[in-house]
Amino acid sequence: MPVSNVTDPLRPVGVAGVVAAIAVALTACGSVKRFDNPNVVAGKIAFIQKCGACHTLARAGTKGIIGPDLDDAFAASLQDGLGRSAIEGVVHDQILGPNPNGVMPAGLASGATADNIAAYVSQAADAPGQDTGLLAAAVHPPGTGPPAVEKAGTLALEADPTGQLSYTTRKATATPGPVTITMKNMASIGHNIALQTGTSGPVLAAGPIVSGGGSDTLHVTLKPGTYTFFCQVPGHRAAGMYGTLTVK
């Protein structure tokens, strides 16, 4: 039985379902061959761009909640002796043949990109510590850009172009009065920007969801105080796509 016909471990079926799927796959197919010369650095970058919005993977710094937490998903099986090369094969087959009734899209990646993603996930899943060397430098930590500063009544923000669930900065400043807030999104993952008073106050303005170079524009009149800018796409704020705007 092909691995791709078992329950899809990359869609939200729960950890128990993931472990069961891996067990069935290994029983049916025996050992899984590791792919030749995968590039795990490219795999980390591609995973963040294509998969991070849905999956949590600690070493990649992703916090998506639509699909399973991949560290939790593979933890028990790794403790039971499942080899990382087997995980690599399972992940690879699910990328190429996701469950048609699940939320994981078909055509997410193919060829060397799919090989690289599978290799990185198999190396990183439930692995203690942090990535080092070239892997650590492959992608900057989310939201660590310099604070955005309002200039002449305009405050320009940007969604992280790598696909991480973050804006390029989590800090912004402005002066009281009318302000135009812009948010550009170069990533393929859809985002918007909304602004609320404090951390739980009323939403003052919100833009449409945009991607691939689209942008939002908000026109607001701000009083001195603290505001929160955030993405309204389900799960994105919880994964870290928010920041603080200080007006003074």
C-alpha cells in the first residue's frame, strides 16, 4: 500500500492519527529510502514559505495552528525508535499526495523542493536545541526588523516576505492626529492589517486580505496611547502576527 494512501500526517487529524498513519506506512512499505543529496538549508526556507502558516515546527520558528504541530506529531514515534529517514519518506509522500479531503493543498511543492522540505522536517521534528550554522542564518527571526516610524502622516508596515506569520517589525511609532497606515504583503500567504485600541479594545480599522504584492491602506485619527496592529486571518495573530503602535 503506498504511503500516500494512509491518513495524511500533515493535516489536522490529531497526534494519535499521525502516529497511527506512520505505523501503517512503515508496516506496509518497510524501510523508507533517504533522498539523494537534499539541501536542508533550502528545505528550511521552503518549509517556512510554504508550510509554516499551517504547522508549528520549533526549529523553524513557525507557529501555524491550522495543521498539526509537527514536533508533537512525530515525538512519540521517534521515542519508539522510528528513524528520521522514515519520517522523511512519509513527509515527502504526503507533500506529493495530500489527502484530497484535507486542508493541505495539492501541488504545494515538487521535485527538489519537496525533497528538501522533507529532509529538513525529518531533521528538525522534535529535535532538542536550535538550528546552528547555515541553518540558523537561513531565515531571520520573525518581527525583528527596526521599528516603523510615521513620516509626514504615513506609517509603512510590511508583512514578512518569507512567509513567516509576522510583520517585519513588531514595533511602530506615530504622532497624534490623522495617520495613513499602509501594509504591503509580498508573500504568497494572505494577510491583512487591523488596528485596535490597546490589546483588546475596539477595532478602529481593518484592510482586506492581500498577497503577492498587494497592499492595505488604513486611514485613522489617533490619540496618544498604545495600539495593536495585527492580522485577522484565523490563527495568524495567535502565531505571532501582531505588533505595538505607540502614539505620543
